[in-house]
Amino acid sequence: PLLTGYLLDRALREAEREGLQPRVVRTSSDEPVDTVITQNYDVGDPIRRGDVILLTVSSGPARKAVPEVTGIAAQAADAALERIALEAMVTQEVINPAPRGTVLAQDPLPGTVMDAGGIVQLVISAGQSAVPELSGVVWTEAADILSRAKLRVGKVTEVPVDEPGQRGRVASQLPVAGEQVAEGTAVDLVVYVPAATAPTASPDVSPGTRK
């Protein structure tokens, strides 16, 4: 099929409709971004269904202005930069109320002219969660509470206790309740267990595994 001159999305659809496997390489050119410049088979050449057809696609001029990518997801920022032959590099993740993965800052700033292949450094959000209060909670429920808070159980240490009402409940936690942490942070727990059978510590135990 003839695919040169098409925008990439249409060229991919046409190739797949013919049963071909399109592969894309990008190069700078004066053609509009995402325009197919060349293809490795000439129009009318015999080609089998399932074969790979290589498409060379324009990434625009060799020097280009850096787009604004703050406020969007890092994956979307990476795609936007890749379309114009620039590369994204995440250099820092910070605790922030913005959804996890949101670009908070970029360097160079929007409008800066760079050569093709240049790297744009991104600072992204690690999300932000408040650690819930778990003291006194049954430890199997603590895992569910942490999951809803976008956190997870870390190391679980067992300590013996004689008081039946305290058995299986959380004695303490780290980080402490109310602390603002990144989403996915592990919260370590100290859990009361019966004094007669419990070891003093079981650092590798996790909720749901204790018989």
C-alpha cells in the first residue's frame, strides 16, 4: 500500500488493514510532525501478510521548541516529547497532592529551542496520602484501611500480650498516624499476639499469612 504522505495514525490503520506489521522510526525533517516520509517497500511491491513494513516518520525540524508538559501525566508528556524527537527523563518524585505521575515541573522551560534528541527533565508527583490511625485495629483490617488510603503494609513485628482483648490488634505503627507520605508507602506494624505461643519478633510476617 501507499503510506507515504499519510499522518501516522492513518498509515498504521492502513498497514494493519492489509495484514502488515508497521514499525516506526522518527527523523527530523521539514514535513509536518507525524507525517510518513518513506516506507521500505515501494508501492505495488509483493509483500506477505504478517511481514513488517518500516515507516520513517517526521519529527519536525531538527531544532524545535520544548512544549508545555506540566500538569499532564508523565506518560502523556513522554509521548508528546517523543513525537518531536525529544526525550523525557524523570529526575525527581515529590510528595504532592496532585495525582501520582503528574508532571509538576520541567527543565528546559516551554518555548526553549533544543536539538532533536535533547532531554527534558521532569519532576513528577508521587501522590500524597495521610497515614491513618491503626492502633487498636485488628491487623487484618489494617491492611484494608491502608489499601484504601493508597498505602501498603510493610514489616509486621509480633509482640506477646496476656490481655485476650488485645490479641491480633495493632500496638503501634511507623510512620505515625497523620503523617503525609507518598502513595504506596509501606507502613510498618507492631501487632499483639498470645504470649504463650508467640515468638518475640517475626519480621517477615505479613497480614493474612499467619495461621
